[in-house]
Amino acid sequence: MTKKRVSGEKPKVHDELDGFDVTIDSFGEIKSTVDIDKINQFLNKNVDDKKLRDREDLEELKNKKSE
């Protein structure tokens, strides 16, 4: 069972993603109010990637992405 939002009510988001909203237009295209690069930077910084957890060169990869 899904909850429907009360019209006009905004979902809670992290402070760094304030104003973030996603919609799907009539053609099925995803529209976002925040640039995808900003979303990816946020996810890289705040979400643990299970696939990369055991890599020895993880710190090097993080440093390259932040440059």
C-alpha cells in the first residue's frame, strides 16, 4: 500500500539537497530540479557502496572523483 502525499506537501530531504524534486513527464522522461552531478556527488559522499567496500585503492578513487 502506498501513501499519497497531501497536495502541496514537500517530502523531507537532506539539507544539501534542499529544493530537490523529481517528476516524470508524459513521455516518461525524468525531470529533476537538482543537477544530476550534484546528486552523484552527494551520493558518493554519503552512501556506502557495497561493491567498493573491500577495495584497497578506495581512498585513491575517492580522491580522483573529488578533483
